Amino acid sequence: MQPIISAAQMREIDRLTTERYAVPSLTLMENAAIATARVVTELLSGDMSGKSILVFCGRGNNGGDGAATARLLANAGAHVDVVLIGMIEDTKGDARINLARLRAWNDERAEREAKENAPLEAGLLSLFECESDAGWEQLRASVLTAPHDAAIDAIFGTGLTRPAEGRHLEAIRYLNQIHSTSVPVIAVDIPSGLDSDSENAIGEAIQADATVTMTAPKRANVVPPAAHHNGNLVVAEIGSPRELIDEAKSQLFLTDREDARRWLIQTRYTPESYKNTHGHALIVAGSRGFTGAAALCGNAAMKSGAGLVTVATPASVQPLVATQAMPEVMTTALAETDRGAVSDEAINYFRKFAERANVIAIGPGLSSEDDRTRSFVRGVVEERPTAVVIDADGLNCLSPWPSDLRGSAEHPIVLTPHPGEMLRLLGTKDKTALDDRVAAARAFATAHKVILVLKGSRALIAAPDGRVFVNPTGNAGLGTAGAGDTLTGVITGFLAQAYGTLKANADALQTVIAAACTSGFAGDLAANEIGMRAMTASDIRNHLGEAFRLLDPAGEIPIVAPR
């Protein structure tokens, strides 16, 4: 996983890289340009000869990155038009040095050609300084009417904190216009128009095909909705030592497949392992008319690798749940209300049954209308003998969340709300309470000592200690009926394996991170095969095996005895 850093932390890392490690800031800028030029070259199939590139530069260091990138692309044979929004005389520091080099580039090229008595295999470079509205209109009528193969956004970078306006806004609109005509746009560090420290748009912003961010991702690179402006995100190392990033002590992280791979390796099936080793998942789910959720959750837990899965469900619907679930999934009947939902009369039987389980999940399809069901859920969670995962109506039964109900290191509580359920947990209907999803998730998790999986286009996983993790896997196809039940099943199945295999060494937080990543990855694999529109929750479950094989191929191949 990677720390997600703020604009202020990025400035401090750059400063310390120069002061403590004697890496010149101009070298950092050149390395940023090299990384950006590499991404542009790859987008254009690896050959820049004769390609036409448009670069918009602001007056700050982001503009300096863009200017250095323009020079490198011209050296590689591209025809580069650079538009500086301002005048070189208004710039300073490294940005001014690189912008001034553009002005001198053609003269330097002529000198080299004269010295070598032969034309150089280099492109063309033109610099246009735009200091007025009249100058902008002149550019619109001239260079900006020409077609370009790609465009680079180096206008603002991480320094913007208010909506773009004037010629900067016109440049953003122009780049979005050509983006809509399939001209790829590459943003340097952050799409201009975004505040790098916020997931919410502060005004009109660049819609990039790719973003090259330096050293570490920023919040607007990875947290939606701002993240959707970035396109493919490339994190470039430009020379800042890892220890400086660690010293920043970020509390926000971007997870990746390596986190899931590491967990899979820790919990691999071995020649001596068997169903009890892989853990027993006990799922309380289903009610009259809502049996599918119970089956989906149980099936996902089974396919996630749990050794044993039991779905505990109201007695009247047990036969239906048993027929809908995989034959490998066991069921048990619970006392029910007159509406066909679990009753608190089942609590004693359930407590006895739960003694054989490694983890409990409660909620999918459960119903939350009856006080007896709510009492049952509260009793199970309060007197849990294991970790417990709470979803859907399990959450509704506990909303607003009781102030005296807390998780613990020994028996963690994992909550998996979607935004509507999260608002109910908070006891509010005010949607602005989730405007800052990271802060809301962190505050709730720390206050109640729970692991909170706040679902959305990119799930946030908040830990009791204040850390928040952004899961990058998954796609819009996962917004289908039953996908939440499936995710709960995968999380529960992973926890069963962790506690069954690793026992006291199991790490619930890392397990939940791995489960969310793997489930989302399975959804991505399903979308690649059948498309997002036709995807169902069962398709996510059915691609878990492929996800495991791709993440940990060595662990999924059986050891064959020599013949």
C-alpha cells in the first residue's frame, strides 16, 4: 500500500529531499518531466517522431514540469506547442529556468546542427506566452485550431485551493473540449481545477486520460468523485527517499493487490490443511421474502475459501435458503417472529451454536422491522464470542449506533454500510454529513473502535486507530443487487480463514483490506469478460477463483508428489 499525502506534506518532502539528501530541486523537476514524457510516449505507441503535442503551462512549478516535459518530447522528435498562461518574466525559480530553456531551445538546436554539420533528429518547439484575454483569443484563432495528437495539462498541480477562473479556466475548458474529441490529455501531478487535498470538485476541472503524480498519490488522485478526473494514475518516483514519505506519517493510504497477495500467501492451503483449518463462517441472514441475500452471502463465503459455512435463518425459510445456496453450504433454523424474521427467542440456541464458529456475520436479508429481531441482533453483537461482520438490516437494527457498543482487538466488529446505511448509523438524514467521506469514516471508526467499510465507487476502510484505506479495485458493475451481500460473504470467509489458519496472529484489519481488494478485483475480471451492464453478484463470486490464481499463482497450484 502507499501513503496518500497532502500538498503541504509534498512540499515538505521536496524540501527535505534537497536539504537533507542534496538532491537539487531542478533534478526533481527533470525527473518529473522524464516520467511524464514516458507516459505520453507510451500513450502514443512509443514513437514521438512527427507527433504533435500541446502543452499548457502555468507559472508555478507544475508549469516548470510541463516545460521540461515539452523539451524532452521535442528532443525525441515531437512537434511541441507550449502555451504559457502568463509571461516568463512573471515566473521564478526552477519553473523560470525550464521555461527560459524553451525560449532558447531552437537557438541551441541550430548551434548543435552547425557544430555537427548535419541536421539533428529532433522535433520542433514553439512557445506562446499568453498574458491577456486578447492574447487568448489570438491563440484560439491560430495555434489552438491545429490538430494535436496529445495534450499535457501542467497548469496548476497541487497548489490550487479555489475555483479556476479567467484564462486558466478557458484553458481547462479547451482541454476538456479536445478530450471529448478523443485527443488524450495527460495531467501532471493532479488534473488542473482540483484541490489536491479534497475529493470534492471546487470548480471545473480537467478530465484526464492519465495523470502522472509525483512521489506519492494525493487525495484527489484516488478518492472519488475527484479521482474520476484522473484517468489512469501513474505514481512516479522522482528521487525522494522512502523514509521521507514515511516520516510524513500519513493516516490515509491507497491499498493495492500486493496487500491481497500477501494475505493469500499467509493463509495458503497446505498439504495438511483441511476444512477446520480454513475456518467456520456462521452467517445470520434471510427472512420471509428475502432468502436470496442469505444464499448469496453464504455462497460467497464458501467460494472465498472458508472451510465450513453455515447460514442460520428463520425456520420457515430454511428449506428455501437450503435450495438456493450451494450444496456445500449448511443451514440451521432459528426461532422466528410471526412475520418470518429472526426472533430474540433464538438467542440462546444461537449462542450455543456459535461456539463452533470462527466468525459471525449478521444482516443480509434479515429484516429490521420487529423489535424482537432488533433485540436478537443487539444480543449477538454485545455477547459475540468471535469477530462479527454486520451488514444491511443488521446495521439497520443497530441504527443509530449505540454509544456504548464498541469493538475490541479480541473480538473486532466490522461494519459494511453503504452511504444510506451510514447516515442511519450516524442518526441523520443530512447527506452533507458524508461530504468528507474520509473524515466521517475515520470519526465513526475511532469513536466506536470498529472497522468500518464505507461502500461506494471506491470503498473506504477505516480502522479504530484513525487510519483510513482506499480500495482501488472494483467498477460500476458492482452496484448491482446482491453485490453487498457478496462482499459481506467474502469478508466473512476471509476472516474465517484468518482465524482458522493464523489463530492468535490473525489481523482482522489486514484481512478486511485483502477481502475488499480481492472482491473488487473479481468484479473487474467479471466486467472484462461480460461487461459491467450484464454483471450480477453471482458473476463476482464466480470470478473469485480466477482472482486468487492471478494474485497468488504459486499458492493455488497443488504440490504434486514425484512419480
